[in-house]
Amino acid sequence: MKMQWEIVKKRGNHRPVLKYSIELEPFERELAVPQVVLDNAVSRPPSPWRSHCYPGQDERAGAPMEWHRLATPSHKAGKVEESLTLAWREPGNAFMDVRAAFERLRHDFECALRAAHDSAPLELVERLDLTDATREHIVNSVAKAKILAAVGF
């Protein structure tokens, strides 16, 4: 799995924007690794549709935050690209919480990948025939019918 993200913030009261992409490698898709979802990954500001946050409003006024979800792509899609509005932060913030969220997502995905890999392939072919007791039980009537059919009855 390849993860890449960037955080861009304009000068001023603009909120930072997280853009990320996650792509599964072919062998991960072939294993049908389930999608991994982190529900409480990165804090989501109040009114996340607004690209800005003025002093004294929303997160800058101490309003409670919700959460953005982070998810790996399904094995069918193979790739996901998304853009998330983050809460306004003081200058100099290193966004370590975002890195930690992607590290948690990678860890959980690797656990799912190992479990999928450990599910070994199998091809099982079995066969059952009539038991000898059943064959002996019906052989006389089948033999009689064949003899009668051979002589024209």
C-alpha cells in the first residue's frame, strides 16, 4: 500500500486542507484485503464546508470538534483520493496528529493484510460412491432386469 498526503494552508484565517491518496499494490488487491476504516482519525472542525475560521469562532472559540474518517480503498477499487478540511491551527503546527492517524491506518491495514495472507489456498476434491451393502441389495433386481431385456421381455 502506498500512502501520500499533503497539507496546504493559505496565509490568513484559512483552514488547512489535507489531500491524500492511498493505492493498494496488485498483490494486496489479489488477497482481497478488507477495507480498513478509522472513524476517529483526524479532528474535523465545526462547519467544515467553510474554508476559513475567524478569531473567536468555531474551533478558535473552543467549539467541540468531531472527526474525519480515514479509510483504505476496497480491493475492488484499489485507490482512493480525498480532500479534508482541517481545523485552523496556530502557526508552526507540525500536524503530528495527521501523521499518527496515517500510521494507525497503516498498522491496522497491515494486520488485515497478514490475516488475509495467512488464509492459505485450498482445493479439496472428494467423492462418494454407493456402499457395498446397497450394491448387494439391488444387484439381483438389476441383473434380472438386464437378462429379461436381453431376451426381449
